[in-house]
Amino acid sequence: MHPLLARLQAAGLVDTRWEPGEHGPSRRYYALTDGGRTLLREQGLAWVGFARATQKLIDPGGSP
């Protein structure tokens, strides 16, 4: 398992499940938990605010 995915799983932000492969080894699938979706929404909003503030620094007059 990738280290980042392992940390997200340990934090309860993703669930994993194994499914048999059709023509090969089993595969692991990942899905966000309710907590993961909440955190994604919160961080997405924070990113939008950061991006807007950064844009104002880059182009304080705004583009027409």
C-alpha cells in the first residue's frame, strides 16, 4: 500500500477493500469515508480562498 493511502486509512479518511481480479491478482480499491468527504470539502474551500488571495497578489487590479 502506498504510504499516503496508508496514512489516510489510519486516519479513518478512506476505506479499502480487496476484490479478485478477473485475469490476475486481487486488487485493492479505495473509497472516501464520510469523514474523508467532509475533509475534502473543507480543504477544497480553503484552497479556493488561498487561490483567490494569491491571484489578488499576482494581479491586484484584476483582469478585464
